[in-house]
Amino acid sequence: QKEVEQNSGPLSVPEGAIASLNCTYSDRGSQSFFWYRQYSGKSPELIMFIYSNGDKEDGRFTAQLNKASQYVSLLIRDSQPSDSATYLCAALTGANNLFFGTGTRLTVIP
Amino acid sequence: EAQVTQNPRYLITVTGKKLTVTCSQNMNHEYMSWYRQDPGLGLRQIYYSMNVEVTDKGDVPEGYKVSRKEKRNFPLILESPSPNQTSLYFCASWETGEETQYFGPGTRLLVL
């Protein structure tokens, strides 16, 4: 079983819609979770981190964490074409190691 | 400026010719890691280091070696590269309690 799993997509949404990205993790000792955005050939860029159960909002982005279900999600409101990228979910495990999911490719259609 | 540097950024080599990709961070981070990225497979961890002289295998360590003789440096060594090691490689560093990780710019390797 992989440490972090994501639907690989691709996910397509129209401009202005809400994009929903999901992720599950296997290590119950994981404390912190991260969402990265990555453009092709570039380094991952941190969008949000979350470590408490519930929702965390930052602008158009909302991260949700449910530790009982070992589930993390990212909502992007009012999606823009510039949001088109691959989104990577990552977990910092109990051993302080950082594991990534396979990423979900998002396309926002103008 | 906090940064992780990698060199070289691009490399074309031939099968069996030993190579080293360097990684250096200037933030005194304890944790460093190497990842490779292939289409559709996300970032797969090759090796991980928790501190000087402490390293551990990641998900895909075969064909790679690392060393951590100094805190700032974490080179990735391919003793006998093969075409299946053609990939995009990222080095990262982080510290416990910090809310972000730092990535190098990536090294694109082609093994012929």
C-alpha cells in the first residue's frame, strides 16, 4: 500500500467552477499534510498545509483534513485557467519523512 | 536567501558511466531527500536522510547511492547508470515544525 494515494485524473472543470482534489494516506502517525502545485518540468510549489482536523481556508483554496478517515482534500473555488497544473498531495509521516501521491492533473477550461 | 541548489540541471550520459548529482541547502535543515519523477508516477522517494551520516532507502533506491557527510550536502550517485534511470530528479530539504519544504530546481537526466 502506498503511503499517499490520489486519483490521477485528469480532472477538467469549467472556468469559475469548484475543483475538488482528494487524497488518502496510510500512516496514522502522519501529522502534517501539504498540497503542492506543479507545472510541467518545474519544482513543486506549496499551496497549503494543514495539520488539524477540519477546514483551512486561504483565498480561493480550502484544505480539509479528516484524520479518522485518513483523508485530505483541496477545494479550488472560482477556478481559473492559470490553475491548470498537476496537484500533489504530500504527508509528513510520524518518522518525519515526506511522501507524495502520484498527483492529479487539473485542466480549467475557459 | 533560503534555497536548495542542484547541479547539473541537465545531463546526457551513456549507460555505465558513473555520475553524481549534487544537492546543497543553506538552511541547516536536518532532513533531505531525493525524488525522481516520471510521467504519471508522481514524486517517488529514492533516498532520505535524517541527519549527517544517517540515511535510509526510499521507495526506489535500486541503482542509486547517497552520502551525507556534511549537513548541507546530499549528493546522489549513479554508479552505473541505465536507460531506466532517465528521469527528472528533485532534491528537497525540510526541518521539523516548519510549514514548508524546499525543493531544488530539478535535474533532467537522459541515459542513452
